Amino acid sequence: MTSTESTTVALSNVERQREVRRVVQSSFLGSVLEFYDFLLYGVAAALVFGPVFFSNLPSTVATVASLGTFAAGYLARPIGGIIFGHFGDRVGRKSMLLWSLSIMGAASFLVGLVPPESVIGPWGAVILVVLRLMQGVALGGEWGGATLMALEHADPKKRGFMAAFVNAGAPAGGIIGTLMMGLFSAILTEDEFLSWGWRVPFLFSALMLAVGLYVRLRVSESPLFLAAANQKEAKVSSEVPIMAILRAPRTVLVVALACVASFALQSAITTFGLSYAVDQGSAREDVLFGFTIGQIAAIVLILAYAKLSDRIGRRPVMIFGCIASIVLIYPMFELLKAGGILFTALAFVVFCVGQNAIYGPMGAFISEQFATHSRYTGASVGYQLASLVGGGFTPTVVASLYAASDRSVMPVLILIAAISAISAVFLWLSQETRTRDLTK
């Protein structure tokens, strides 16, 4: 090899590493923005929407109704996964990510403008559901594309770690959203906060959307997608992606049930857990800031568990997460019951120890199950199906169990432990994907 050739290769490698970092940063930032909007709605549903949009109902019933609007987003996520997955597998990952980010940002901004029940009656709740459905469609398309962009650009030995930056964006977005909501809750009176203060974090989505679009426009398309798209003579090139998935549904079903505990834990704690802590006497701002501390721990743990999965495999780490969640769920709620910012923060950190072991390697675990020509669709449908089954109705179910049992948390603990056990079983039945060749 001549010196010129060597320099070209070296420069090419340097440029490639630079592009990988840019893509991972873009996926992380996009995920932060998407989950900021999606999880901010969850916080508002737990603490604000009941008195604002369901003020004619008893407080417990209003909370259940409010969390019902939260569930609408989960219903729409599989639809978004199918739509964005189809076009992402056909025309590319990048363009779909631009669309998903735009829809999410617009929907969240509009949530901040919905008039309260005192102005337009029940139509406020109807508008909330419509906007929540838009959020669900957007997030349904976002996760798969962002994960694949990171995964398909990454070194095969670092796929779990690189893909995990998308999932790490979830708690990062939650931190920003919770801090914003907590700040306005702390500096405003109760009436001011319920009147207009809660709206500001949603309106802030417009600025975040502009930043996200700027970053995403600067990244390149997935090299694995481009390679697959160039194989025009391949038999699979004309196959509709969703049909390739439906012909062998076992993979999607096993993957979804293997991951369902992560979403059940996440949605229960980010909604019911917050309202439970407030119901036990903690100040709203203490709960929000305690939750924020837990989310900081989540970012570190998600990436650490994902890196570990690159060494020992996805399944062992995720099964550990299920078992840890079963063991730690009771102590976590006892800490929430104790109240105060210290015990609340510790409760959310304890929660992260188990849930993040499932969530950290999940991006690679799901995506590696599918071939390139249908990977966006398969990964999106598997992930969103798990989120629907595990997360969509869990807040409403646990709030209803809590109310029906005269405010006993035990039925909630039993439900969450049972779901974690189901995921552990299906993880045991699934295939290890750490060493799979994704070019085939």
C-alpha cells in the first residue's frame, strides 16, 4: 500500500468515526426532545390535568380519567411504528426521523394552548386525546429510526452501547421536562400553576423542535440501509416490510413480551408513582425534583448496562433487570411512602437499578432480531407493542387498583412483579443477538 493510499484510508476512518459520533449525538438529542414531550404529558396527567380538565369529578376519579388520556398515546404508538417503519424501510431512516420530530413538537406545543374545562367544557379533554394520539404516532416512528441510525453506523462490538443512547434520551428528556414543571410549581402559587404555569414547558417544545431539526438535517443515511437498497436484484427488495414481519410473527411477539416489564415499570412509576408520593403527603416540588435525581441515575445505568450487554450478552443483563425489579418494588414504594426529597430520590434510584437493566440493552436486543430490509418495521412494531401492552394501560390499571383497594399499594406491587416475571420467562425463550451479523 502506498503512503497516499494509507493516508486516504486513515482519513476515511477518521471521517467515519466522526460521522458515527454525529449520528449518535443526533439520535440522543432527538430522543431527548421526543421523550421530553411524551413524558412531560405523563407528569402533567398525573399532577395537573385532573383538576384542570376533569374538575367536575372527585379527585381520585379525575386522576384515573386524566391517566386515561395518557394511555391514548400508547395506543397510537404501534400505528406510528407501522407507518414510519414501512417508509423507513423503503425510502430511508433519516427522512422519517425528520417527520416524527416535527409531528411530536407541533402536538406538544398545541397541548400548551388547550383551553381548560371552565372555558370549553369536555372539548378540552377531547382535544387532549387527539394531540396525545399525534404524540403516540410520532414516538412510534421515532424510536425505531433513531435506534437504527445509531446501531447501523456503529462498530459491531459496540452496538448495544451506541444504540442505548436513544434510550438514554428518555430519562434525559424526562429530566428537562420534570425540572421545567417542578420549577414553575415551586415559584408559582397553586392557582397560578394550574391556570397557566404548567403550559410553559409545553410551549417550550417549539424551540426544542427547531434545535432538533437543525441537528438531524446534518447526519447521513444509514450505511446498512444504503447497501440493502442498492441490491435491486435481491428477492426481498420488493417485499412489503410489514408482510415480512407478519409471516413470522413469533419473533415480534416474543420480543414484545420480553420487554413488556420495562414499560410497565416505567409508566407506573412516572405517573402513578408520582401521584402516590404526593398522596402520601410529599410536596409536589419535592417529588418532581426527587424524580429528576432518579432520572440522572437512569442515564448512567442505561449506558452502563448496555455496555455490559456488549460483553456478556443482552439476555443475561435483561433477565437480571426483571429479577431485580421484583425484589426492589416493595422497598421502592416504602421509600415513596416515607416522603421527603431524600427518600423520594432514593426510591427512584432504586427503581432504576432494575428497570434500566431491561431498558439499557433493549434497543440492540430488539433491532438485532430483524433483517435490514424490514428492521425499521420489525423493531418499531416490537418495541411499540411492548410499550402498548406494558405501558399504555398500566397507569390507569394501577390507579384503579389503588382506589378500589381503599388506597392499598399491595395490589399494585403484585401486578408489577407478575409482569416482570412474565418478561423474564420470554427473555429466557428469546435468542441472544449480540454477535449476529446485521449485513445478512
